[in-house]
Amino acid sequence: MIYKSTSAGFSTGKVLGIATHITTQELIQEVNGERIKKGLYPLTHNPKLEKAAYDKAKNMFQYNYWAHYGPDGSTPWDFIRAEGYEYEYAGENLAKDFMFSQNVVDAWMASPTHRENILRDRYTEVGFAVVDGTLQGLPTTLVVQIFGTPFLTKNESHTKVLAESYTPTHTYFGYTLKKISFNSGLLFLVLLFLVLIIDLYYAYRMRLVRITGKTLAHALFFIIIMTALLITAKGTIL
Amino acid sequence: MSKKDSFIRYIANEIKIHIFEYLLLTTIAVFFVFLLSLFKGESQSQFIIMVFFAITYLAWGIIHHIIHHTFHLKIVIEYILIAALGIFLLQILLLL
């Protein structure tokens, strides 16, 4: 969702998704990585926007909703203004049910409206919040991303970004213990599948007569488990 | 004909002989994946769906072997272990 304070128009778009290991540091690095690829300025972290994002996430848990607008009529801009952030442009992206930071950003990049928000050159600052809670009776991790361009200080801010804030060296390598565990689990499933196929091949080659189950069915079963794993690990887009 | 080709033919032939059973298993699997995506984000519902799929797979195996007169306790244990391993991996990986 984007909003320009000087115009009445705004557009909407949301990525709504279980985060089990998402950090704001990784999110900002991923988002800035996408912006840099497109030759855009990286966004700087703003504590006020971060607090606004946190309050928005808390509000969604408190009033049990999953939307840009609250049931009480509250808008994302209310949370930004409440922190004393005077913006010229502002935008919001939401996500839930994702396992990793990279998946969140990938899902946003796959959605035209969210992608537009991330790659909007007018934005100079960003704030993220990753908050755990219970939403609609289910344990959920919400990710709220709020973009902003401070009112009247856009050029100043850009200069500041270029001059001070951006360090092009990535210190984050994209592999956490959880991610490694998840990938090893997938690898284990693939190995199990291969073992079944090799077993089937040698049983065929050696013309073995065995009292066993259907190896082919077991292989199919593991393919389905792998597919299910990939489906459930991915968040949802609303 | 190479050994690889004849192995593929062997698998194709195996599927052809038991086409109805494999089609049934594939249909159940597709339905399972569809249900999982339908209940995306609802971990409790997804766990119940996984358990149902594992039980269905076990039932499929038992019925298949009864029909083909190859039913044996060892086979039942094999299917139980495979189904349990599937649920265990899926659940453990998702709860990490």
C-alpha cells in the first residue's frame, strides 16, 4: 500500500503470510539488495517507522485482523503520524506465515504492488517489525514493513544515505542454523527417495523375489512429502 | 536395449499392471497437496491433514497387498514406518 501525503490517491496490495525465523536485519538487507540490483538507493532504517510498524503489528493482534485498515478505521498512516514522523510519501507491506526472511522478500518481489513499493525510488527510509502473537486463533508471526520519505527533507535524506549510511559489503551470508536444518531435512528426503530408487533398480537387476511393500509407492509418498514441505513452508499472498 | 531403458520399461510396466491403484494413490496425493495449500498457515489443520494422508497411504498399501495376495505383517510394518517417517519429517521440519 502506498500513500502520498500531497495527493488523495493511493493504491493497495498486500502479501499476507508463519514466520519462524525472520529478522529485521535480514529483511532490510534483502530489500536493499533488491533495490541495489535495480540501481536504486538503499533504504535507511528509521526507528520511528520501525515503532510504527511494531504498533501496527500489535494492533492487528489486539483487534484480530489481517489487513491494511483496522476494523476501527485506523490506517497505516495513523501509526506513522503517531510516532511524529512527517512524511511526504509512505507505504506499507504486510506478510505472515513465512519461515525465512528471504521468502518474505521473494513473495513481495513476486507481487507487482509490493514490488512497486520496494522498488519505489521516492522512498528513502524503512522500518520493519516482526511480531509473534495469536491471530484468528492461530500462532502467527506478522511482518510489517513501512516505507517513508520525510517531508521536505528528501534530498537531504538521499545525500545522507549516499554519504553515510550505506555499506556495500554484505555481512549477512543468508544461512542461519534454521535454514541449514530445513535444507538438510529436504536433502534427507531427497536421499531417502534416491535410496528407494536404487533399491528398486538393484532388486530388478538381481531379479530378487522379496516380501516388501511397493518401493515405487514409497518413492511417490516421499515426493508428496517434499512437495507438502515446500508448500507449507511458504507464506500466503492475499 | 540398455539396462537403464529396460529398468524404465520395468517401472512403466509395473505402473501399467497396477494402473488403478497408482492412479488412486496419485489422486489422493494431489488432493492432499491441495488441502495443505488450502489450509496454508493453519498448522493444526495441516497436521491433521498430514496424519490422514499417512493413514490413507497405509490403508492403500494394505488393500493393495491383500488384493495381490502378498499381504504380510512385515509389509504392514514397512508401510507404518514409511508413513510415520513422512509425518515425522514434515512436522519436525515445520516446527524447527
